[in-house]
Amino acid sequence: MAFGKAPKDPFGTAVGSLVDRATLGSLQTEDWGQFMHICDVINATEEGPKDAVKALKKKLSKNCNHKEIRLTLSVSTAVFILIRY
């Protein structure tokens, strides 16, 4: 990291905010339509894949909410399956 640059909030990007909303612990079920939308946004920008990885890693690191972890793993699985092709 260069001097004078503050670390960027991974949820401050378009993809990051979608990941954050799709993995809220208050959600009861997975929203596969939202997961598909996240994949579309990732594909739409050059920085999309990098932003998605940062947001997913941030959601998984030091998180004790089992619902958020489950939803985050579901999003990451969907992204892996749908983006590969």
C-alpha cells in the first residue's frame, strides 16, 4: 500500500454493496435472483471480479454470524459457477 492512501472499503463499490445486501444475517433464505444480478455486475466492469473477492473475503473474515457465513459461501459458489463460463 502506498503512503497517503487509505484502505478502500470493500462494500463501497457497486459489487461490494450488492454482496453486503445479499449476505445480511437477517435474510431467511438465499435470493438466487440477487446472486445472478451480482454476477451480471461483476461481468459489467473491469474491477468487478477484484471488488467481489475483496467483499467476499471481508464478509468471511472474523465473522461469527453463521447465517452471514452460509449466505456468503452461497454467493461465492454462485459466482464461481456462473462466472466461469
